[in-house]
Amino acid sequence: MLKQFLAAMALFFAASAFAAVEANNATAAELDSIKGIGPAISRRILDERKKSSFKDWSDFIARIKGVGEGNAAKYAAGGLTVAGETFKASASKPVSSSAAAKASRASAMKSAASGASATKSAASGSAAKAAGEKAAASAAKK
């Protein structure tokens, strides 16, 4: 009987060690127990939660600075839930057209900068080649 009681207690503690931590009612210490969440993120979560409860993961991601889909997935893997749900990649808002346009412009600027440096490199290579040929020609005259 004592063995059964000890086994039941061990199962209880093991289950509570892996219990989900709900963002809408967790303490700072409970939030800190999630891998990747430290005091700064805990404070942000608690401050935002004072304003109103989180509706879902997309609301959580939108309101907590420094949390994106990648961190949300890590926190969910560590046991964090929002409104009783674990994180699913489709739970977040789709990329807006303005965000896509910004990303496209940034990519174009990066490509242009890369092309400009390649052109500059080719031009300096041509100049070096011309200088070498000029030096060779002058040496041949002597």
C-alpha cells in the first residue's frame, strides 16, 4: 500500500512538472519556468495581461514585443498555452501586403547593392589590368 501511494505521488509530481502554463493566469515565476522566457518577457506578458486577457496566440504575438512565431513555437513546446491552446503556425496573422512590399523592396535594395559591389569590383579589376599592361609595355620599351 505504501508503494502504491509513493508511486501515485511520483506520478502526480511528474505530471505537474510538465503541466501547461496558461499565459492568462500564470505568475511571473511560472512564466520564468518556460524555457526562453526570462524576467523581461514575463514582465511584458504580465503588463499586457493587466490591460486585457489574451484572446489567442495571434493576439499574444501582436501585443508582446520580441515575440514572433519562432519564439511562440518555442514557448509552446516548453508548456505555454494561450486561452487554453498550444501554438499552431496558422494561428498568427497572415503577412500584410505592406509588409510583403517592404520585404520585396529590402530584397531589391540588397540585390542592387550586391550588383553595385560586383560592378565596382569588376571595374577595379579592369583598372588594375590596364595598369599592369601599361607597366609591361613601358618595361618592354626599355
